[in-house]
Amino acid sequence: MAAVIPREPGALGQTAVGVLKGAVRERLGRAAAPKAIRVVEALPLRGVGKPDRPGVRRLFTAE
């Protein structure tokens, strides 16, 4: 799983995500590349400002 935060909201469409997946697979190899990439506005954070890992996982299961 990988979450991507674009610099400008709405800047990444499905085509750009497909290109990103291909570039990551080429760079890291198919075995190391994330199986899913999701564009998000921001990562969920814990009270101390660190990413909330269970919250990030929920981004991929919520539809």
C-alpha cells in the first residue's frame, strides 16, 4: 500500500496514478512495488503528529 499526497488538490488523476505505478515497479521491481496506490488529501495523524498506521490502512479498505 502507498498513499500519495499531491502538491495541488486534484492534480493526480487515474492516468497519473497508472504512470506512477509503472514507474515504481520499474524502479523497485514488481516484488517490492506496492500493490495499491491511493491519492489522498492528507494522511491521518495521531495526537503527537505521527502518521496513524491503522488509519492509513483504513484508507484502503474504505470504499
